[in-house]
Amino acid sequence: MKRAERLLALSEMLRRHGSRGCSADRLAREFSVSVRTIKRDLAALESSGAPLWSRPGPGGGYGLAASATLPPVSLSPAQAVALMAAVSAAPDAPYADLAAAGIRKIVDVLDPRTRTRAEELAGRVWVNTAPPSSRTIRSALEEAMSEQRVVRIRYTSGDGNTSTRDVEPVLFASTNGQWYLVGWCRLRDAIRWFIVSRIERATVTKAACCGHTIHEVGEPPANARPVHGGGL
């Protein structure tokens, strides 16, 4: 887990523990890092403006002030389960881990009756998906897309040829059950579509992208749309 992701997950865990707080030892075990690393992360969160509190002594720990929690959210049980199902059914989607954390945050602040009904209904919705691709690879692709930096990938094409490419990420696309990284391939000097599950290695470089846009990808299929096109 990259540090940025760990900081977000750490903030989420502290929020979930509420006024009880959580010890540095427990946080370190949860994230498989040292107590020293956790304390550095907590200091980074505080420096970024997170309203952290600490309680010394036995039974003490760290937590987030109540002002950092979400206000009550008004959703029906069915709406809450729809969000859970959408995220659970697409574990390979870009930023899926962050989406799952966001759903947990929303469910936590539902009123108790709605939350109970949503959890009961969620038990009646099953998903059976293929194992997601490597979390390390997806994290690198997500970071490269968000930061608009060149990503170096090791890729095996459909005909079995393996090559190393420097790619400027332009967009993620899902079609026919596959997720693609679409970007400007510096090896081919053209836009290329890379099936994420065929990417064997991905490393974010320090090189900035040159500004290639989605218009260079071409016209999308008639039934394709960006994820914010559903009324968000």
C-alpha cells in the first residue's frame, strides 16, 4: 500500500473508531508497519489539517475529532445496497478500493434503523467476480492517471509478445468485461489500448505527461459514457 493510500485508510480507521480512539500499536499491526511509521503518518495527517486528538497513558490512543465525521446521510436501504453492490461487482475498476472506503463511510453515518435494514438486505445480494489484477499494478496506474505522469509498463499482447512501454495515461475504459489503460505509447508514438490484466509490471516515473487529451482517443461507442454521465 502506497503512503498516500495508507494515510487515507488511516484517517478512515480513526474515524470509524470514533471517541474510543485507537492505539499506535494496533494501527501499526493493522497496516503492517512499525509504530514509528504510524506516528510519522499521524503527524502528516495532523500537518495536513486533520483534527487529530491523542490520549496518553494506558488505554489511550489517537482519534479524529467529531468535526471530521460526515453529517447524517439520507439514503434508503435499497440505495445503500445499490452502492455496495456496484462497488463489490467491480473490484478491478479504477479506484475501487477508495470507492469501497467511501461506501463504508456513508453506511456508518446512516441512521441505525436504515443501516440495520441495509445490512440485512445486503446479505441477500451476492456477487461472484474474477480475482482483481495486482493491487500494486492498479495503484501505479491510478497514481499515474491522477498525477498525469508517465507510467512504465511491462505488457504482454494477445499474440504473446512482451515489451516494455512508457505510456502517458489518458483514460481508463471498460468494455466487454475488460478494463483498459488508454494512453499515448511513446514506443509506438500513438494512442494504444492496454488490457489492465495483461500488464505484468507498472512503475510511475517522474516524467510529466505532455498533455494528450481524450479527443485523441477517437469517438467512443454510442453507448459509452464517462462515469459522471449518470446524473452525478
